Amino acid sequence: MTELNEILLEVKDLKTHFHTKHGVSKAVDGIDFTLRKGETLGIVGESGCGKSITSLSILRLIPSPPGKIAGGQILYKGRDLVTLPDNEMRKIRGNDISMIFQEPMTSLNPVIPVGEQIAEAIRLHQKMSKKEARLKAVDMLKLVGIPSPEKRAKQEPFQLSGGMRQRVMIAMALSCNPEVLIADEPTTALDVTIQAQILELIKELQARLGMGVMMITHDLGVVAETCDTVAVMYAGNIVEHASTQNLFDDPKHPYTRGLLASLPKIDEDRDELYTIEGSVPSAYNMPVGCRFASRCEFAQAVCLEKKPDLIEQSDGTKVRCWMYSDEWAGAKPTEEVFN
């Protein structure tokens, strides 16, 4: 196995449930994927499909109670993070596996200079003196493209723009040279110009440091620009897992096709964007069969009765849909079926 093919992270049948007074919410309910060195994996889907819960589960940051990793394995270089003692997990979190959180203003301490916050993470994991950690914090701010890093290091988060705060979060996440970077909606609150700069920065730093990146987003444009492979999540499950090129050239699951059809296109004259009818099923009461069946125009009896497995296709794509199985009674999924 070459270095670039090294598996850094392997998630097997991960289940994260929340026990509340309303019942058990199956936010993540049996997902599998791998992340290799130097690879970018995109995880996409509607809000509430389980993307962020997946990332928090990997770092063991699920609030307990009510949350709990109910089953499965999270293997980092062969070590199962689910069963790791808390003190060992703290050594990995922020050091070997880091995360850029969705909203930097709520993730950063509002009354501590950003340089001190970065230095604190460095001192914790790298065993440096305060002076050495402060100097490295300034270097990290310079690395992520913040002008006058010595000055900015002394400023508090409210004194920085949204783009700068996001760069501070990236600097903090990369300060200990992690092998895995989880980016949870890193550009959601930013305008398109700053968004492009942040995505380019992440790609440059990945190429320089050789990290595996897990990009969590609802924006298929971000996926097309940054990701090598894509896992499409729906109602706590992965419904399609493919290379980025295959996903955009030949999407297979009806949900994936719906997501792509809802994107605005320059060469089309439409008064309204395409929408997927219906709503996501309640996490407290998931259907017995396919979780997308109630919104799928191709659903048959088998879709309502049994949950499909991820079925691998000839091009390597895995799709959770009965249309790709021997139990499908209708025509095989072709362009004619979907169009």
C-alpha cells in the first residue's frame, strides 16, 4: 500500500442515537465510509440528515446524555475511537484529528485574543513553552493568509471579520499538523469571494501537509470543486457513495438526482427551481422500508416493505435503492426512467 492509499479513517456501521422524552432519535443509523491520506471525502445532504452528528461522533463530542454512540466502529489507523479511554481520546482530538466548526463566532471564546486560543491548543498537544506556542500561533495566522498576524493575534474574535474568524479556526485546526481534518460547513456564512478563498486555502494546505479531509456541506458546488469522493446522506443513512465525477456524470439514487436537479443552471430558462416533494421522515419513527420511498416517484411495494442495502455497481458507485437489485419489478434505472 502506497502512502497516498493509506487508510486514515474507517467508519463501520456507525450508529449515534439520542434518547429523549419523545423516544429514541436515530440521527445516524448505520453508515460506512473510509478516508485515505491526501483524499477529500464530501458528505452531503439536507439539513438534519446526520452530517454534523457524524463528524461529532468521530471526535466523540456527542453530548451524553442524551446522545450515545449506539454501535459500530470508528477506526483511526486501526484504533477504535469508540472504545478508547477518555484520556487517550483527548490526545487524538485536536492533534491527530482536527475540526473546523460550522460557526466560528460561537466556537471561539469571545473574550480571549485569538492568538492565545491557538497557542492553548499548541501547548496542550505539542508540549511547548508559552513563548514558543505564541510564536507558532502567529506563524499559523500567517500561514492561513491573515495580514499583520502579530497584530491580529492580540485581537479578540469580535474585532475580526467573518472571513478572518474562519481563517483563525483553520489555523487552530491545523496548528498541531493533524492527519485528518473535518470541515463542517466551513463556508456557510461567508460571501462567495471569501468562500472561494477559504476553499482554495484548504486545498493548498492539504496538498502541503498531506491530510485527509472530510468536507461536510449541503452545497454541491463546493463538492464539485474540492472533493474526490462523495457520500450522500439521507435520514441517517448513506444512500449513494461514488467518485465525484461519477456522481455528477451519472447520479443513480433518486434523491441524488433530485438534489442535482434542484441546482440552478445558466443555460435553462425556468421560472421555478425543481423541488423534492414531501419531507424527511421523523428520526423518532423511521419507516420500515426505504427511507426515501414516501418522496420517490418510482417507489414500489418492496420499497415500503424492506430497507435496501448499499449495492455496488460496475463503476464502483454504491447505491441504496431497490431499482438496482433483482427484486425490482420494473425496468432497470435508465435515463428514460428518470427523465
